Amino acid sequence: MPAADELHGTLLGYRIGYRVHNSSTVYTHIIVPLPSPLTFLLTNLNVNTSYSVTVSAYNSQGYGPNRSEERRVGKECRSRW
């Protein structure tokens, strides 16, 4: 959850974006409105592939800054971001 000093209005939810790491493809975005769980499972990802994942909070004013991370999906991987 964003820090209180980073919120500029009522938090409405999150936007999660993902794509194959270092690719030029556009991010696939998923909107997760509140109330929502603090974890989210991305499905249908390719095994042994690295993904770039971004998460940003949103409110009635728009989206906040992206938080980014790279993750690799292994054979039996169930990573949580």
C-alpha cells in the first residue's frame, strides 16, 4: 500500500502491468479495484521466462508512480509480487 504522504485522494485500487523482460511489446495491464487481496497471481505465463512487472496505485486523479521488478517464472514457480 502506498505511504500516506504519497496518496492524493482515496485509494481505489491498483494497476498491474507485465511483459517479457527486455522486450519491446507493450505491457498487459490488469486493473484490481479495492477491496482486493494484498497478493495477486499472474497466470498463463511462460516457463523459464523473465517478466517485467509494474504496480501502481490509482485514485480519481489517475495512476501513481510505477513500482517495477523483474521476476523469472520457473517450472514450479508461484511467485508473489
